Amino acid sequence: MGFSVRWNWLATLLCLLCMGGEVWCDCTITNRMQIEGGSYTLTKQLQTGSLMIYHCDEGYHPYPDSFRLCQLNGSWKPAPRRSQRCRLVECPDPNVLEYGTVTPLQEKYFVHNLTTYECYSGYSMRGSDKRTCLPNGKWSGPTPICSRDTDDVCADPGIPAGAARIGNIFDVDDKVKYSCNGNLIMVGSSERVCQENGQWTGIEPACYYKYTYDSPLEVAEAFGSSIRNSLTTLQPTDDTQEGRIIRITKNGTLNIYIAVDVSESIEKDEFENARNAVLQLIRKIASFSVTPNYDIIFFSSEVQEVVNILDAFGGNVQQESSVTKLKDFQIGDRNAGTDLNLAFTTFLERMAIIKQRVGDEAFKEHRHVILMFTDGAYNMGGSPRYTVKNIKDMVYMNQAEGTNAQSREEYLDIYVFAIGNDIFDDDLIPLTTGSGGKHYFRLSDTKDLVKTFDEIIDESEVKGLCGLHKEYETENQRNRFPWWASIHIQTDSGPTKCLGSLVSPQFILTAAHCFPFGVTPEAITVEIGHSIVKGVRTLTLHPNYNVNGKADEGVKEFYDYDVALIQLKADVDISISVRPICIPCTQETSDALQLAGKSTCKQQEQLLLKNQKERLSFLTKQGNTVHEKSMHVKLGDNRDSCIRHALEADGITTTDPKVPVTDNFLCSGGVFPDRDHIACKGDSGGAVFKNYEHRTVQVALVSWGTKEKCTSGGVVESDESSRDFHINLFKVVPFLKSVLGQDQDYFTPLQFLED
Ligand SMILES: *[C@@H]1O[C@H](CO)[C@@H](O)[C@H](O)[C@H]1NC(C)=O
Ligand SMILES: *[C@@H]1O[C@H](CO)[C@@H](O)[C@H](O)[C@H]1NC(C)=O
Ligand SMILES: *[C@@H]1O[C@H](CO)[C@@H](O)[C@H](O)[C@H]1NC(C)=O
């Protein structure tokens, strides 16, 4: 918080006198403080320390002041001067284009004004030739640049609107320096150097007015591409894409330090939004199969500790506990003091302890990401610049080796998210650091921050992560069930349908009974997504599947080992809406379940089927829509009373339910503890699944049931005695492995656990 509330004895005394014994004087609102064309809010009514914050419609900003503070003696700071009003947002001057013209030529450019750019003959244009002034005070599109072919190694880096540049030679090691005109604030690199690879160091600077802010989309894109680099553990999908480097290997360690300013200059809504955004970020990061260590603090004049990173270096802290701790944390005293330096010092000290605990060699492999949410208005503890320098020294390890710091820049990222009404850009910008991408964000409104942070990590770019999905309702249902497949089979007695699940880019898992004897791959089509119909290369049924296997034991149709794998002619393209589900006993599933180190099949089973009545889901298709159904599989002591009802099914004459229902089946149905949903005819072969921290794991598949309660799909409830039986995938792992784990020409095998 930024307003130094110094005790002014004289003022207090005057106040004491004038108010006749009252210590605090309330502020009053004069006519002059009303805002024309806008409104204001007060954070603590008219009490000392209250902030009066002005609001204008989009495309306007409050002028001359954006807020005032009620001081101890009952006066406002800044004092009301001229009358307050809402002024049109302006964009910085675009007439800085070299070797070209800007039309129209105006002294000032206001929101929605359109400009057109043209290069002199002999020069060619990069960037946008048409730009609109946006309501956040920025021009749309990239900076237009007119340049001629030269032998220079780097391309002309251009001049952003509102800026001036020194430096006109663009060969290796040549520098360009930027400054912003007037009282505009520079965000980005003020100095850039041409490198041998033809790229400029740093990022293009931009000139901001005091009211310019980054839109949620801009934050999502810029921060997203930056943080993704820290998170990607797998090969990038597209090797040519620049900047996609694998920074954290499975044995590297990622430490994320988060601080949220809760001093009085930050409104409650703002830091609550920041808290929720951080929660969202942690959940999203968890879905990436990396398990960073977190340090989370709230701070004003003191630090309130939410999650201490050092716990992670003692025992193993579960991801969930960081989320729970942050969600439930009660923010204590908020006061007017802000000690930003203390927040950085806290992180520095913890880094030092980590370094001591793990040793210098191991510490070299640690990456550190600091996320700071503040307005930068510190009034205690001094400037954090020196502490940030110490953090850099520690991570860059220059003293230790004398190597150049450049090579270790990627091991430290400091992002600042500027929130609040009065942002101290000049103090905050120098604190950011990190290679590639923007690290400083000005947020006008934290309302959309959660969504922004959700969009930050774009799953479509991440291949190879099974079971990743959107948790909430989206327009496209496939984003929730991206693994879902529909199978059409031409048989002698007409067409039939089953459901299946994509378990790798080339394989669909389904039920064996969907394929009557004699069905060939040509008779099968698979639909994944709206219109993807893929040809089938092979169909493999479980070798032990034999529907007549127990005909002479009183089971007319026997469904043990009711599993089949369909191999497509080619890999499907993985995207947000088409992605494999996780299946038991693979390394990917262990990663999804966040089982660290060497894990076993048994551990997975214990996590996924741990309750006596385990709640699981499956899907049904009705018309063109897909619905999720839920049920409880009865395990342990509950199993016998569940499978007993198998004897009531048609075609079963044995008196032992264990004859038709072998140990390979899971049993669901009935009305206890809740009324289960029951499978319909077309649901066969579909996945029985469980969601675990943004990832979906298939534990079984729908096989058969005792009663036919529905033939056309849909969500239908069980009665007292109807039961469904599902093939437990943990029991058919050798089969899955024999097909999916095999090294062969057409596809990449899944990696199965050794035991
Ligand atoms: C109130 O206090 C502030 C600083 O605390 C001082 O600058 C201002 O002059 C005082 N106003 C009056 C009316 O005393
Ligand atoms: C620019 O915007 C201002 C304010 O909306 C408007 O008065 C002016 O006519 C616009 N200029 C042009 C060229 O569109
Ligand atoms: C990962 O571990 C292996 C073996 O312990 C080591 O050779 C390799 O350098 C490590 N890589 C990183 C990036 O830590």
C-alpha cells in the first residue's frame, strides 16, 4: 500500500480541537469530488484510510484523479482540484513510423479511432497496416514496420507507438534503446541487442498511460506461453515452434513462490480474485503431471504464511494440501503498511535454506518462478530491488562459477501482476525478470482473472497427456469427454452400435460382445467427434472371451473377458476435444495420479477403487447428445449381495452367482447408498471412469446387466434388483499390454508399469 500514513501531530491536534474530543475525523464529500459521467465507491465509508475510487464506462478513464485517500485529519489526498470527469481513453502517438505515413494525422488519437499505415516505395511492411485504438489504451495488432532489405543480421525492430528509439544499425551485438515520450510508462525491454541467430533479446517495449491495462486475453496469451515453457515435460508437439523448449525434465524441480498483497490499498475483491486465480493456476499446473513445490504468502506490513515451501523438502506434501490451505486461509490483519521487500526477502531466505538442504549441485537443477500480485506501493522495508538482485545472484550462481548469467536466466522468472487503483509501475517493472515473454502485467479488473488463468494453459498444445479435459460445462461437450467414441458395426442381422474410448491416438477400447462372430474390420466404423470416421486396421478380441464358454454350467451367455481393441488406420489428431483417456497400469496414469517415483499397478488400484462403494461414471448417448451417468460399484463386503442378483437374469440357471460373475467384474446398480443409473442397450463398451484432479482414468467398461430397462439410451435409474456388470480393467492388463504396449511400426506403444 502506498500512502505513507504518517502521524501528523499538528494535524491531529487541530482535529481534536475542531471535533471537540474526537480523535479521528471523518472525511466529507464535496460537490467538486463527484464525477461527471461516472461513479465512485468508498472502501471504508468516510473513515480514515478509506479509498474513494472513481469508475468510468469502458473507453473512458477518470480525470484528473483516479482515486483519493481519506487522511487522518479528515482531508482527502489528493485534494479535489478541478472537477472530476470521465475522459475518453487515448492511445499513444502512432506517428513514430519510419519510412512510411500514418493517416489520418491527428494531434491525439482516441478510443475507436482507426489508423492506416503505408510504406514509402522501396520499403516493405511488417505488422498491421490498419490499427484501432482499443478501450484499454493500446493499438490493435502488431507494430507496423517499414524496412528495406539489408545485409543486417537482425530485422528492423521498429518503433512502438509513443516511443523513440536510438540505434539504427542491426548487426550482431548492435543495441537499440527505447524511451517513451511524455509521461508514458515503458513496459518491456528498454534495450535490445541483436543476436547471432537474427533475434533481438528481450521483448518489444510498449508505452502505457497510467490507465492503460492488459486485457485478460493478452495476459492469458503472454503469461501462458511463458509459464508453459516451465511446465512442459514432454516433447513439444511442433518442433519448429519457437520458444518451446523443454525446461523441466522429470528429474528437475520447479519451485513456485506466490505472494498476494492484502494491504489496505488493495480492495478485498481484488485479492480474493487473485486468490482464486492462483487456486486455478495450481489446479491447472497439477493436471500437467509436474508437481512443483509451492510457497504462498499474503503480505502487508507482515507476512502471513499460507504454504511453506520448506515443508516439501521435509516430507512429501500433496498437491491437494496447497489448494486446501490456500482456499481455507483466513486473511488476518490488513493494514496500511506494505513491505514488498519483506515478501521478496521471505522467498530469498527460503531459497537459501532449500539450497542448503539439497546441496549446490541439486540446486542447479531447480527452477524458480515468483508470482507477485501487488500495486507496488510499498511504504516500509525499502526497495526490494536489492533483494531481487540477491535472488538473481543465488539462482544464476555467478559468484560460484563466473559463468555468464545469460545461460541461467531460464532458471528464474519473476512475474508481477499489478493490481489496485494506483500502480507504482516504476518500482515494479525493474523487479521482473526471466527469459522470453512478457513478465509484467497491469490488470484493470481482476474479475476475469480466474478465467484468464484457466486459459493460460492451453491443453490443445499438449500431446501425450491422457485424460486431460475441461471440468466445467462448455459449448462443446467433447471438451469434457474428449476420449469418447461411437462404434458402428454392420452385422448379418443389421447395424448395431456400441460405445468405446480412445486409449491411445490409434486405439479404441470397447466390449468384445459388440462384434458377433465373423465381423471383419471393414464392417466397423468409428466416430470420434462430430464427423471423424476412421477406417479400421485391426480388431483384437480378448483371447479368453467365449460367449458360449459356460453354456453347460447354466450360463447361456458368458461375458467374462468382454474386451476388445480396435486399431484405426491412422492416428487421430489430438486436440482439446479429442484426447485419450488414461487406463490402468501405465506410466502416464501414474503421472496423472501424481504417484511419484516408481509406482505400481496396485497403488493405482488402491487410489481409484478405494471405497467399499466407489462412485464412478459412464456415458450414454441419446440422439446426438451425450449424458454422464453415475453409479457406485460395490466392493469388498458389499460385493456378494450385489452380484447375487445376477441369478435373476434371463438365461442363467446356475445357483452360484460367481459362475457368471467372475472376479473380473465390478458390480453396480440398486438403490443403495443412492439410486444408481443403469446401463442401456447402446451403452455397452463405454468407459467406466473416475475424474482425478483434472484427469480422467478409465477403470472398467460396461459389459452386461440383469434387466433391459432401456433400449434407446438416456439416463435411467436402477430399481431394487437391477444390476450391471463391468469388466475391471485392472484384471485384463496383460491383454491391454500385449496390444497397446507392443513396439511396432504403426504406432507409439503405451508404457506399462512393470508390476
Ligand atoms: C492533513 O494532513 C496532511 C498530511 O497528513 C497534510 O498534508 C494536510 O495539510 C492536512 N490538512 C489539514 C487541513 O490540516
Ligand atoms: C476519433 O475519436 C474522436 C472521439 O470519439 C472523434 O470525435 C473523432 O471524430 C475520431 N476521429 C476520427 C478520424 O475518426
Ligand atoms: C536427470 O538425471 C540423470 C541421471 O540421474 C542425469 O544424467 C541428468 O543430467 C539429469 N538431468 C537433469 C536435467 O537434471
